[in-house]
Amino acid sequence: MSLPNCPKCSSEYTYEDGLMLVCPECFHEWKPESEANKEKESIIRDANGNVLNDGDTVTVIKDLKLKGNSSVKRGTTVKNIRLIHDPSDGVHDIDCKIDGFGSMLLKSSVVKKI
């Protein structure tokens, strides 16, 4: 397997250091193409296709039924969300606190960015 030349100085003497590639001549470090593509794929978008970031404020776009008789109504505003890029359950990718309900996990497909 041949490693790519340094994108900064074009040196051919690059080497791997963990997940990074390093140039010994200019000391530039970068991620290989496959790692960079994985990061692009981990972008989380709302129901309208807007990119979500940690700390964003979103609105719930449909009623969500919870255990018992409670539910989160459409139009509920959720402030200061935290994104989960590798969800353990494979479904919910937003961690947040909703006033009156407490901490909960949401799907990005049921929210829109404000």
C-alpha cells in the first residue's frame, strides 16, 4: 500500500501515525481520504435538510407520544441540543432536555432548525 504525497509540500516520505498521516519534512498532519469521507457522512440534518450543530435550537414538527399519558406537542421548542454522531441504538441522534419532560433522545427527522 502506497501512501499519498503530502498535500502541503508534496513530499513522498509520508508515514502513518495512528489514524493520521504525517509529513516528516514540513510536519503537516492530515486524515486519509477515507477518514475525511466518514466525517462528511456523519453530518446530521433536520427534517428540512438543514445541517444541525451542537447548541442549536430546534422545534418539534409532530406530536411525540411518550410512556404513560404524556406527549411532546408539535411546535415545542428545544434549546441547546447535543448531537450523537454514533448513536448506540442506531436511531436517535439528538440528546436534549425539554422543559416539563426532562432529558430525552430525539430523531433528527422529527425536528426543524430555528
